[in-house]
Amino acid sequence: MPSRFSRPLSPLSGVLTRREALATLGGALLPLTWPWASMPKSAAPQSPRIKFELQSVDFRVETDESLETPHAPAAMLGGVAVFDYNKDGRPDIFFTNGANIATLRKDSPKYSNRLFRNDGNGNFTDVTKQAGLAGTGYDNGVAVGDYDNDGYLDLFVAGVHGRTLYHNNGDGTFTDVTKKAGLDGWNDPEYGPLWSVAAAWVDINNDGLLDLFVLNYLQWNYANEHLCGFENRYDYCTPNFYKASPSQLYLNKGDGTFEDVSEACGIRQHLGKGMGIGVADYDLDGRQDLFITNDVYYNYLFHNTGSKFEEVALEKGVGLVEDGSFVSGMGVDFRDVNNDGYPDIVTVALDHQTFPIWRNQAGKTFDEITGLSGMRELSHSMGGFGPGLFDFDNDGWKDLFVSRGHVEARPKPGMAIEQYNTVFRNLGPTGKWQALTEEAGLTAAPPARHRGCAFGDFDGDGRIDVVTTALLAPAEIWMNRSQGSRHWLDVALKGKKSNRDGIGAVVKVVTKSGTQYNHMTTSVGYASSSHGPVHFGLGEEKHVDLIEIRWPSGIVQTLRNVNGDRVLTVEESQG
Ligand SMILES: [Ca+2]
Ligand SMILES: [Ca+2]
Ligand SMILES: [Ca+2]
Ligand SMILES: [Ca+2]
């Protein structure tokens, strides 16, 4: 373990939750609503509703599915990335895609991964060939991050028995540098070929270089597939039929190469069936922690101690849902939902399992509030893959978008295979959610087996738009057309001492209406990646009194009296 994997930082000061305050006063009674540290006055249930408008895009996920002999990977594809690859200020879209399931090779043009350049005015142009991003294998997930800090965003593509690191050359082209970087370790000497569903860029040791976490799913191979029947017809098996895999952690050496530190960091020992990676510093000690959802198994919470990761999910209350059962944990978003400064955890699962939510209790433990927040009832009949916490109506409270669909392929009694997407409006101080599907315009596309979702402001109007994928069905761009003249501020980070993307930076925004928190991460949704400025809805406030940025380097930067309704680029100060 390199010695530089250590940089103690003092916790954020001045953040005291209501629970902490109560604890200080010796109060044992806990509020039934969320412990709001601050309440933007603008939030109210009667505020403008969230509305999306469907825009088509010429892409569909090709899985090579055959229900005569279903093969597990064909149910799990669909990672998508939103990122500005050519630095023109407009976010572009990259779709991962499948291949021949038997050979895991892209033997037809229909299997090509695709890069769509955003040319403005709603035009997306397919530039896959020029960019060199067609790919070769059965690709599942994608992670965006500028690993060499040259200002151009690079791509890691995670696949079934294969993976690729693409270096962005800055001229619209990418180069496959996987081998040179030492990231071709998909064939594990102990566990065999790995099926990587997703990955996350995160600076684990705060040295200014993004490290890479690769999340692996089941041990699978084509020749020995399990067949599971239902009324004499086959469908996808549950994960219980497959063995777990180790995940991988690669330390960025700063010279274009990476070192596998999975074992030394305490990651490899925890075999899992990983589906989602949430990245946040949940205890505000300045070090990035990781939350992993595992499919029909315990979740993992990897606490970063500065020298390694300690798995603390059960002791922190997030290892299982509150009834103690395993659920099909899918994607995750690890963000502050109630604006108390502590990142909360939102995951999604299948029908009848609900979408679990854990409230971070001052960085010490988590309480599951799925029932308390109303989410249990709202999501009971839903299956989800990708959750994303963004303030879609810019009222100061992060809402939850979920790309929905069932993992199985054949309809069964009481089970919807193809589903609409849903957005859950955060009702602010009440701690409740409002589910919007048809009301939000999301029935404009037919129900589908939705998988990936990624987020960004495609048209620069300050409203966060969404792109979703679906198996063997058209991808969907959801342009945000929410009504009302709510104000907003996008904070685009430019790290100097910290990593160029500012991944891990915590941004606090204070207006007359209250205080909000968000942080920079690209690991959102299922198998997907969203790289953009840190977004804040400002409600009725046109101005921000204070912005405080806590960079991963430890530098704290403060800006005062900032006008809203724009993208504010902040370069890391000298400290
Ligand atoms: Ca780069
Ligand atoms: Ca931490
Ligand atoms: Ca909102
Ligand atoms: Ca927009």
C-alpha cells in the first residue's frame, strides 16, 4: 500500500443536524419527519410540477437475446454516459451496446457502441466512427473521468469478460490504452473471467489522480448457462444460480498506468454480485467512501480509513432492508436528499421490493426511511434499474428519477415486465415524495425494459434533462420542460491540486431561502455515468449569498454574492 494513501482532514465544521442538536440536549424523542437542517422556503407541494418531453434518438440496446435459451448478460445491458467530450459546452451522449452472446464479439454493426455529439437545437449527430468508440465486446457499463488531468474526459467501458480504457485525444478521437494502462485484468486467476457491469472514478487517496473502482457481477460463462423455467418456458434465473465475484480497485500512478490494489485495500475479500456504485464521503472525514448494491445479497458500505476500506454496511444499518430480506439491489445514488449536509442513499429494486432509502444520521449511522417517506407505498408495484437525484424543478430539493423495467423477460401474473419511467418529486420539509409518471409526460414513450439513465442539461436552459436506455427498444431523451421560472446555478469545477474533474468536491450553496449541499460524482444510476456541473435549483432566489467548496485536496474555497441562472466555472484556489 503506497504511503500516500493517507491524508487526514478535519470534518466539516458548523453542521449540526436536528438529531445532533436533540442528542446534545439529551432528547430521546426523534422527529417523524426529516431532520431538516435548513428549509428553503420555496418548497411546497403546490409548486410547479415536473414535466418531460420525449425526444427520439437513433439507438437501441442490442442484447442478442433468445428466450429459448436465455443468457444472463442479455438482461443486464444498457449503460449510458452524458459528458462533454469535445469541450464545446454541450453535453454529448455515449451508449454502450451488446454483441454476439456466444462469442462476446461485435460481429454486426448493430452492436456498435455509439457516441452522439450534441450540436445544439436538439440535434445529436452520430460521430462514433470518427471518435473510434465502436468497441469490440459485450459492453455493459461506462464511467467518465479525466484520469490524466489533461482537461479532456476519458471513458472506461466495463463489459462481460472484457473492458476498455479510452483516452480522449482532445481532437474528437479516442485511443484504446487499456493494456498500456494495466487495466486489462478481466481474467481473474482465481475466479475466472469477470463480468464487469459498472465502474466509478474516485480519488481514494486525495492525491489529485482519479482511481478506478470496477464493479463485477456474477460468475458466468456461455457454455455452462443455467436454465430456469416458468410454465414450461425459460426465463432469466435469479442471481442465486451464479457465484459471486470480487470487485477491483486500481490506483492511478500518474504516469498513465494503474496498480491493482484490490487486496491491499480490503476490497477483494468481499465477494459480491455488484450492480451499483455510490460514491460519497458519508462521514465528512474528507475521504471518499463507496456504497455497493449487490443483487439478492448484502449491500456493502466501504468506509475509507485513509489506508484501506472497511466494510461497515451492517453496523451502519445499510446492509439489508429493514425487514432483513435480500432484495435485487440495482443502481444507486448517494447524495444529500434532505439538505442537512450528509449524503443519503437511494437504491432501487424489483416489484414488491420497493425502492429503499437510507437517511444518513450525522455520518454515524443510517436509518431506513422507505416507509416513513412514503416511498414504500409509491414504489411497491415498480421495478427499477437506475436512480438519479437531481432537482428537476429547481425548487431547492433533489427529486428522484428512476429508469424502470423488470429484469425478467416473460410476463407473469401480477408482474409488469415493460414499465414506464417515473420521477418522484421531493416534497421538501414534509420528507415525502410524489410519484409522477403520466403527469410528468413519461408515458409519451411505450413501456419498456429500461436500464441505464444519465443526466445533464442538453439545451443549457438550467433544467436537468435525462437519457434512458431500454433493452431491444429505442433509447429516450427526456427534455425537461418543467413549468415556472425557478432559478438555478450550475457549479462547474476545475481542480488544480485536486483531480481536474473535482470528483469528491462538496459544494454548499446558501441563499436567503436556506442551505443546500451536493457533491461532484459521475457515478449515478445503473451502469451509467453523468458528468456535468454540480447542479442547484434556487427556487425564487436569483442570487446566492455564499458558495463553499471543499475540494478533495482539503482546500476550502468560498465565493460570495453570486448571480444565479448560469454555469459558474470555479477553478480551485491555491488554498
Ligand atoms: Ca483526459
Ligand atoms: Ca469518509
Ligand atoms: Ca425539486
Ligand atoms: Ca435542459
